[in-house]
Amino acid sequence: MNKIRQILRLYDQGKGKLTIAGYLELSRTTVRKYLTSFDSCGLSLKEVDSLSDSELDELFGKINEKKKTISSRMQALQRCFPKIEKELKRTGVTRLLLWEDYMKEFPDGYKYTQFCRYFNDWKAKVNPTMHRTHKVGDKLFVDFAGEKLCYTDKQTGEIVPVEVFVAILGASQLTYVEAVPSQQKEDFIAACENTLHFIGGSPSAIVPDNLKAAVIRSHRYEPTLNQAFEDFAQHYDTCVLPARAYKPRDKALVEGAVRIMYTRLYVPLRQKQYFSLSELNVAIREHLAMHNNQLLKGRNYSRRMQFEEMERNELKPLPVDRFEFKQSFYAKVNKDSHILLGVDRHYYSVPVRFLSKKVKIIYSNSIVEIFSKFERIALHKRSKVPHAYTTNTNHLSSAHRYSAERTPETFMERAEAIHEDVLSVIKAILESGRHEDQKTKSCEAILGLERRYGAERLAGACRRAMDFGIDVRIFRTIESILQNNLDNQRENVFATELGMPSHKNIRGENYYK
């Protein structure tokens, strides 16, 4: 700007263009351009000299720039750029393929290297990006590939399409890929969990897309997460940071990983036929190991080496137990104090005081929990036997509990607590070929005699009854022995009061013991 002012001052002093050029060591053409611009601007020297450097630059600076004439070849290429950018978003489309199409249309066009350079320059101007440096152990980016893989059902020969889950760590770019049946939350959470076990730890955050399995309602600042996925994140001591809707650059790393997988994974996998999902995933892991162990372009280390060196130790340790996916729904307690888990058609008991009330059922692959107003009222192991019942006897009423507890085991325990002779009789009854109801009635009747006659007398009667053998009338036999013993005792008491010989002295033995 100082030289422009000097040119104008010398010109105002009447110096010629050649003299000014020689004095300021400028070309005569440059001096002429500045003076022509000054003459055409309509300002006096005093007004121009009062301008600031920025204003002076705006007035005269552009005349130093060479007017670049855009060739027809460049104009043709630039007209192709919007279409090229759009086509690159399609699966499997590369710059090389688009350049080949460009050369077919414009045989005298630019070669591939210039084609890519000019396209990058154009893209940087119309669509600038920001470089972000990812912290180690900070974020795991996850997404589903747009293109599916498939396997063949052995029995039917049907081609079964499957989704492809891709995850990548931000700092080391270690990549994980897995084929899953669908994008449903069960498969999505299982794939995320397998990723964490693959990398051996938990990152500080997981960055998913706005798919329904992760986000119920998208929001720029506070999205509503799927409850199951949020529980999964809490179990593994991490958080969920969904990408903004329609902003793929928020997860540009995983978008790039998906594009790389199309060439390094999809191409070799489609050259072979697979007959199960597990077989397909085995092949995926083989190619994935090659990808992670391959040296990065222009570097002397791979993704795996970078991960082991700087990121593995920064991940949080995994919990001992794996996450159990839970689902919930509401149901009404039946009159028999049970609720129905519809997915298995299996019934589970609840305390009798909750009859006809609405309860919440939360179930996983192993347990079933039942809640009423935030209070857990029942806990059962999950059973997938249809039309069967899982009953906790403590949930039943006293009458129903007594009926439910009449089992061979409880009869044996009660008999053993009385005497071993009583246990022998009960065992013999239970091992007989009688109907179950007959066995139950006989055992219940015999054990009930303890309340009337006492344990010692019942044991003696059972020991005596074993001498006669166990038959369908065993209860009457034992009861008769006890009754006779009681009658004889009464006779002995009466005889003693009258001074007569006792029943024991008449028979010479204590028959009833």
C-alpha cells in the first residue's frame, strides 16, 4: 500500500511513468495500471491518500491480480462436479469410475490426477470441512452399512439378506464388522456388545445414527434414547451421543469405514457362497483381521498396532456379567394368582393380595420380574415351557399353600421328624403301586394322627403295623392299634382304681408298645 501512495505522489509531482517505474523498481505496466485506475476512480489525490490500507487495497489491490481466463475444458469439468459429488454417494461408485465416464464424454479432458485435484479444490470451496482430533478411548462410532450381505439357507435354498454392522474407534480407527439379522434393537445392542468385547473395554461414549433402535426421538441437544439401549450404556459405564439428524459428518469416521468395507470386505465375500449367518461372520472376521493389520497409507503402523500402543489401556474395563436385554409390558393378575408371559405362553405366580390388579412384567433371557407401583413383588427364573406354571408357594393363600405343599418330599420330611418307624411306613406307601391321590390321602391321614396320639404312640403303632404288612387299609390298621391301646390304658386305670389286676399283668406284656 505504501508503494501505491508513492506512485500517486510522484505522479502528482509531474513525474513520468518510466521515471516512477525506475525509481520504485516496478514495471512500467504496473505503474500504468495503477495510474489508469486512479484516473478512473474520480477521487483526488488528497482523498485517496486519506484512505486506510484496507480501503486502498479494495480500490487498487485487485488490479495486480491476473485475470485468469477459464478454458472451455475447465468449464466443462466444473459443470460435471455437482453430478460427480452426487454420484459418489451411491454404493460402489468410485472416482476412478466417474473419471472413466468423464473421459468417454470429453476425450481431451484432464487426466485422473488433475481430475481428482480440481474436484477436491472445488469441493473445499463449496463444502468446507473441519478436521477433528479424536482423543484416545473417547468415542466409538457405530452405523449400519447401506448395502446388505446375504447367505443361502441350506434346507430351502433361499437367499437370506442380512444387515452389516460397522463400528470404529475414533483415535486408532480399529474397526469391527458383524453381520446381523436385522436393525432391530435386540440385534443392534448385541452387535454393540460384541464390539466392546472385541476391543476389550468401554469407550467414554458411543456415537450412533438416529435409528429407532438407539433414538426414539431425535433432538439437536437432548434426544430421547431407546430405554433398552440406554440401559445397555449404563451397564457398560458409557454414554450415548447420537449424531445430529441428517448430519453424516458427525460420524464421518464410520461413514468412511463403511466405504472401505465395500471394497475390502464385500468384494471378496461375494465371490463365495455361505450357508449360515455364523459361517458368514467367520469369513468377515478373517478379512477384518487383514484390514486392521494392514499398514495405513504413508505410515509405518496399522490400526491394530496403533490401538494396542495408545488406546487399549485408555478404555474402561468391562463388567463381569454381560448385559441382559430386558423387555416389559403390563398384565392383569388372574384369579389363580398367576400372570401370563405371552411370548412363552407360561404362567408365573404373584402374591395373592395382588389378585385382579395390573402389574408390570420385566423379563430377560434368564429372569422374570414382576412390579406393582415400583415395588418388585415377584422374581422367577424364566421358563419357556408353554402352558406350564411356575409357582412360589409363598405367594399362595394358606389353604392353597397347604394343598401345594402336599408332595412326597414334604411327607418324608414330616415323617422323619416324628420317628424312623413312621418314615418307614410313609416310604412303603409312596413306593406302592396305588394311585397318587390314594397315597396322598393315606400319608396325610397317618401323619395327622400325631396331633391326637403323640409321636411316641404313633411310632409304636407304625412299628406294629409293619408286622401285618402295608395294604390299602394301613391307616385303619394303625388307627385301630392306637385306639385299642387307648382303650386298654383306660381299662388299666379303672382296674387300678378298683384294686383289680391291670391289663398288662393279665397278658404278661405291654402289647401296645
